Amino acid sequence: MPSNHIAVDIGASSGRLVLGKLEDGKISLEEIHRFSNGFTERNGSCFWDIDYLFDQIITGLQKAKTYGVQKCSLGIDTWAVDYVLIDKNGEKIQEVYSYRDNRTENVMEKVAAHISPEEVYKKTGIQQLTFNTLYQFYVHDQRELEKADKILMVPDYLYYRLSGRLINEVTNASTTQLLNLHTRDYDTDLLKLLHLKREQFAELTEPGEVLGFVREAIVQQYDLPECLLICAATHDTASSVLGVPVQEGRSSAYISSGTWSLLGVELNHPINNHHARTANYTNEWGAFGTYRFLKNVMGMWLIQEVRRLENDRYSFAELAELAANEEGFRSLIPCNHTRFLNPHNMIEEMRRSCQESGQHVPATIGQVARCIFDSLALSYYSYLNELEELTGTPVDVVQIVGGGSNNELLCQLTADVTGREVLAGPTESTALGNIAVQLIRTRDISGIHEVRKIIGNSFEIKSYLPREVLNFSELTNRWNLVSRF
Ligand code: LRH
């Protein structure tokens, strides 16, 4: 079995190939290739460039060979909900839509006319997000859907291109909002509503399954290392949660902080009751029979957009520094409002929102950034309280993992506002979770608990303790008002 383990981890704004090794009871990581990602707008629609992503995987593997990797195992994870239709010859039928495309605006209401949200939640346990695959399918050109011999999620498709094997990996498949919690397969009624057939999907496949080697023709053509493909927890959030270190004896919640902030807990059973539905918490399927009971919070997308609008002239660290020098909690936005999902201009949208709610309108970039981080911290506060109520378990410590765990201002604000200790890191939780599954499959590691212990011992975790927030009750009252807008 190989001792080199490569994670292909592709998020909405960047992707990377990371080489992981387990030596002397510790995991080390080395980034071998990084590339940017993003959707582009064409004729009013938003698409990913999936061929570019495939090419980046090939480039990364070629680099791995120059690093001396002759043999490796490989796992792939990407963001969720988006899909690729392929025909009988395995050719993709259409460009891959981005979930931020506005074609699904107001579609939830249309679907609700056929099947109630209560019923869908009872079946799937998945939160209502406008961009769930269910809604994307509902508006997708019916002729194209009919032509699809197989419907693959983005990482399934990338595995297919490398190996020729057709799978629907479960952690990603659950975000379609089409999997039934009880039958643990695609839900017949929902498929019927969408005029889809079960055969158009592939076999549901669990993380850890060995998918075979990268095809010889590809290895030869591009001079790649010998790669054994292992099915990762292909939803990046599922991998990221696998990469959260164990907290023995403490009751913790995680925030996987990247383009989105995914705030929740890992459970062994779903919670799909009335309260969880009305609070819009989801039960995404995890690796090894777990569920991620969580909520999507708008996350770093807000600041990514600000940075883009400023032509990338500030780094994220500089934006955080500008924010840190501003007065706190001056202006707040209801960051989870759909108006911030893909506005024409994020900065203007934020300013409009502050104006509408009668607050100071952030003028400088520092004030805009500060407004984002303050609002995120306050939204974490209210969602953590909600999470405690829904699970009946108090949360003592908040573990922030992913790229956002580098943001010292946001970590400290989160500790201050939530009144809980924040443990930040590792930043590469997603690559680690991806590699964790490879280690469990190929090495002598018993399971998630052991691998999470190893992760905790391998990387520095930073602690932030809460400081007193002046006029806290006035602040939370203001937040409650703003978050109603
Ligand atoms: C984070 C993420 C999240 C999904 C969204 C589409 O990258 O996968 O878990 O809800 O993107």
C-alpha cells in the first residue's frame, strides 16, 4: 500500500493538491499544486469550468511525480450540490451550472406547490437552500435531463474521468435533497416529480471504497505516478468535519470556515423534527454513518467578493487588519439573507442593507470588512444558541477549522460574542479529512476517532478566550432587529 496520500481539494474559490504522509504517529502535509477556481458568467448564466479543473488535477499529479512520488493513493473532494450530466458515451451534455446562478430564484415555492416542505424535510432532512440540486433539476432543461444516461456530482465526474468508474458518493449525493433518510436511497416520489429515473443515477458509494487505479492510458499520456483512487468524503464539508480534532471530555461544535461557514455538530442520527425544519438545520450524510447537523452561514464569500471588487489589491490578512482598526459593531448585516448570495455588487448591497435598517453606512473598505466580521460573529452566536436548543446539548467550545481559522479577528470576535472558548485550526481540515479516509482504508488506523486524535497531535491549535463585550444585551437586541430584515 502506498505511503503517499494525495488530497485533491477543490473549493469554490481555489483548489489544491496536498501530499499527506503519516510518519511517527503524525501527519505532515505539503501543498504540491494550488490553482484558482470560480464560476464565469456567460449569456446571463454562471458556469464552472470542469475541464480546467480536470487539467489542474493532471498538472498537480505531474508535479507530484517531480517531487519523487511514484505511487500514491488519491481522494477528491469539492463543493456540493452541483452536477454533471453525461450521455451514453460518457460525454458531458452541458456546461456545469454554478449553484450561485439565479435560475433557482423563487423555485422553492414552485416545488412546494407539488410537495410540501414538511414532507421533503421528513424524507430527506436537508435544509431549504434555493440552490439545492432538487431545485436546480426542477428548472433544468427537460430535454437535457432526459438525455442524461448518468447524473454525477462534480467529484463523481472527476473520479469518472480518471478511472472510468461511475459512482454517486453519499456525502455529496445527500446535498441533492433527493436521498431518503429511511430507505437510504434516492427518494422515489422526488425523482418522479423531477421526471428522473433511478437508473440515471449511479450506485451510492461510501467513503473509503477503493475505486481502482487511474487509467493506464492517462498515466502514460501525462506521465503520472501510479494512483490508487479511494473514494473520499467527496463533499468538502464532510471532509472538513472529518478533519476536526477530537476534544476529549468537552462538548464542542464546529465551524468549517471557508467560502461558507458551516456551523454544527456531528451526530449518529438525524434530527428532522418540526423545530429543526423551521430553524432550517440540515442533516447531511457524513462518512462512516455520521450526520452533519448544521446550518450554512454566508461565510468568507462576503469578504471574497469585497476583495474581488477591489481588484484583489488587498490580501485577506490586510482586509482583516483594516477591519481590526475600525470601531466594532457599528453596522451589522443579516449575512444569511439571500440578497447576499450573488448580488451584482456586494459592497453596494451591504451599504443598502445598512441604510434600510437605519444604521451607519460603512464608508471605507475597513468599515465594510468590519461589518462583515462583526455580523458573522453575531450570527454564529445566535445559531450556536439555536443549535444547543435543537440538540439539547450545551456547547462549551467552538472549533473553527478551514481557511477562516487563520482570521484572528474573527476568531477572537467569535469567542467574545459567543462567550465560549474558540479553538482555531487546522486550516487544512478539508485536505486532512480527505486524507483521513485514505489512511483509514490503507493503513492500520481504526477509524475516525483515532485519525482525529492524530490530526490534533499533528497541528497547532490556537485558543481564543472570550473577553467582555461592552453593552452586550444592547448589541444582541440590535442584532435581533437587524437579522429580521
Ligand atoms: C462548501 C459547500 C457547502 C455547500 C456549498 C454549496 O464549500 O460545499 O457545504 O452548502 O458549498
